[in-house]
Amino acid sequence: MTERPRVLALVGPTAAGKSALGLELAERLGLPILCLDSVQVYRGLDIGSAKPTPADRARVRHELLDLVDPDATFSAGDYARAAWSLLGRGGGLFVGGTGFYLRATAFTGSGGEGAGEGDAADDPRRVSFMAEWEARERASAGSIHGELSRRDPETAAAVHPRNLVRALRALWLCELHGRPVSEVRRRDPPRARVDLGMIVLDPGVEIVDRAIDRRCEAMLAAGWLDEVEMLRRRGYDARHKAMRSLGYSQLLAVVEGRQRLVDASAEIKAATRAYARRQRTYFRHQLPAAWRVDLRDPAAAPWAAIEAFALGGTP
């Protein structure tokens, strides 16, 4: 039996301070950073996704970002395949907050994020299904989540009605398997492909909420709205999944004259705070790890235990 590889991931809610700690971790362990972010995979979505700076990239090699253009369809399964191509060449340190990308990489199962045949982003059946339901959603808001509620109430209850990406993903899995994906997952639960070690960095709700507000203001000051205007001029709009990402969808409404910037800023902050809360829940319940440490303060990182796990020993 082949021994499962060890994989180390630094995760946590957005704006928790993962990037700075990730750089220090990667340098200590001599590993590249594998970016764990569903928006950073898109070229041109730089400011709003908090992509690593040129100085950060010069300091530590970063992978799994700038993989596709904003009009491309990209799934968790696509991410997992790209990640495994790197894990097979020496590995790396996952750093980010997109838990379902890590789950797709670290676990397998017919109801998982990478559900195998028919689940590739460019599969014609999936492309057609997604396009049909995106059109229905544009014609009647709430169509996707409503259909998911009809087909799989259990899964729908766990997906926020405004999270169209997750709702449509779950709806596709119901279609692919011909029955509720919650039933599929019970019959064929996710199985570990790796020995996952997780460092969960979370300074606490109040600290993170304040950091989210500061980061949003800093991104706007750095030219986030100009970035969205540039992407719109290139032809990317709400038809494209990338432009429906948190923050980009609100600023696109500003660019198109449908919303005031002050209102968009407030909405982005509120939605990001809500997203951080959902991230906490996800990392608590959806990612069983072989080894885990919960960390409030990066200065208290248990370096000896981290290095022991990364090197194959016992933390």
C-alpha cells in the first residue's frame, strides 16, 4: 500500500493574517506557497483578491494563481488536478481561505468537489447545464437555490441563497448523480488522499471584522474600482463567474451605474464579514485533519510541532 503524502495547510477566515504567516512558514520549511483562493486563480483580478505582491513572490515562490482568464470556467476539481501536479513534484504549503478547494484536493469520494467523470469544467454536459441555470437565474433571481431546495433540501439548507457558485455546483452534482448529492455523500463519504495537517489562524471575530473593513478601504485606495473598470472594458461582466466574486460584483454595479460606491463599499464589508463566519464553520466541520492546531496569534505558532509534521515526524 502506498503511503499517503503529508500536506500542510495554513487556513482561516479572510483578513486573519494568513499571508504574512504563510511567508514565514514557507521560508522556514523551504516550500513554495500553493495559493488556496478561488479568485486568485483568475488573471487580472489582483487587487480585490489580495494577490501576493511582487516582493512576496520574489521572497517565496507562489503557485496556483493566474491560471485562467476571467471568462474561463474553473472548478474545484480543476484546482485539485492542478494542485496534485505540484504535489507530485515536491509539494508545497497551502495558504488561503477557500476550504472547498482544499477539500477537493485532500479528499476523494463520488459526492466530493471533484466528482470524477463528467465533472471537469469543460465537460459539454456541465457547460450546457451551467449556462442554462445561469440564464434562468438572470431571468428570475433565486431560481438556482430554489431548484436545489426542491432536489436536495439538506444541501440547500447548508448553502446561503446568495452563494450562487456553491448552489449551482451542488445542483450540478445532483444532476450528475441523478439523486440528491447529500445522499451520495452519505453512501460514499469523502476519503483522505493525504495526511492533512492544518494550522487554523483566527484572531477572533472582532479583530477579523475590523481587519476586513480596513482591508476593503485599502483595496479601494489602491485602485480596485479602476481594476474592475479595466476588466469591464476588456469585455468581462456579470456573465462570467469571476466577475460575480465577492467585491467584484458590487464594484461592477458601480462601474455600470447601478450602485453608488459608498453603498457598494458598505455591502462588500458586510458580505465579507458574513463570508468569514461561514469560513470558520467550514474549517471546523468540513475538513477532518490528521493533525490540527488552532492559532489566534501568529507569534504563538508552535514551530517545533509544525516542522515535525512537515518532516514526517510526530508533532
